[in-house]
Amino acid sequence: MAWSTRELAELAGTTVNTVRHYHRLGLLAEPDRQYNGYKQYRLEHLVALLRIRRLVDLGVPLAQVGDVGADSLTAAEALAEVDADLQAKIERLQEARAAIATILETDAPADTPAGFEAVGSRLSSADSSMIHLYTRLYDEESLTDLREIVAHDDDPVTAEIDRLPADADEQTRRDLAERLAPSLAQNLRDYPWLLDPGDRLTRGEQATRDTVVDAMREVYNPAQLEVLARASILAHRLAAED
């Protein structure tokens, strides 16, 4: 029995282009041709193609298929590597599903920073942007503390600052800073590393500082920046008094 390229591809559950690609890679031997030039595939080609497809379905990279098919030791090593990769992918998918479930349950934005799904609905757009950045600048232990800070932040002044217009008057700015300072001071007491985060950074201190400052200028308006700066100064004074 003999088949054309199209018939072979259909029998193997693949495409003509895939068959041709395997020929180019040297994974599938070229068949004999009829007098009219058409290829004539036989059982050996079909079995070889099915074996290739099986290895590919298992996750073996095409670059290793030839070696895996010819050497049992190489096959064991390759499959062990594929299995490890699959396990890692499964874990990532499970984490993604858990994150999606939390997002749906809490009605958090879909683009909530990774690990912050449970508190995503409490984050302003600006705060969410900053936390996205923090996930690249701080270590996992710091991010765990940050999640705790956000989860326990029930100070109504936070929402007021989120709504603060850029042209807010001086008295409003001063009042908000004074009201925000005590909760910031408490965070400094509860998480002393905030006073000197050098050991918690994934990049250099100066680079991190410059990146955070530039980002804050982008996401917060001038009035909000002034309130945050004033509150930070007051909070450091309050924390130092204890």
C-alpha cells in the first residue's frame, strides 16, 4: 500500500506542511517517487511519522526527536527533562487558576499585580501601577509584607488621597498628610526594613530609588505627591519618637 503526502498527513492526523517540515529536518526519510514524480509513502513512513508525532505530543523538542528515537538512554534523559518542564507548567497553570478564582471572587481587576489578587479591589489605579513595579524591585518577603499592609489598610484617608485633585488647596494637602502619617508610622514600626530596604532589593539602591521616584511622578498628581512626601516625613518623625 502507498499513500500520497496528503493521504499520509491525514492518516497521521497532521498536515502536509508538517510532513514537509520533518523532511527538511531530516526526521522523516524521503520516499520513492512514481514515474510521474509524485511521492509514494509506505507503511514504514507512516509508522516513522506516527513515532515522531508521539514524541512531539509528549513534549520532546524537535531538535531531540531523532536522538530520542534512536537511543533509549537519550530518550530517558529527554523524557525526564520534559517531565520536569511539564511539572513546572502545571504548577504555573495551577497558580494562574487560583489567581483567576480569587479575582472573580473578589471582583478585582484582571490585571491586578501577581500575588495581590485578594486585595486587588482595594487598590487605586496608581497604587496598582506602583505595586506592579515593586514586584520587580523587591524580594518576595517584602512583597508578602506589602500584601499585609494593603490588606489591613482601612484608613479612609487613603481613598481621599486617591480622589485628590491636582489643584487641591494647601489646607487640604496639609490635613491629609497629617491624617495619613500615623498609619505610615505604624507600618514603619511593624516593618522596620522599610526604613532601610537595601537588603530587600533585587536591584541597586540608587537604581531602585530613581525608578520609584520617576514612576511616582508618572502615576500621582502633584497634590498627591506632596501629601505623600509630607506624610512620609511626619511618619518617620513619629516612628523615631517611639
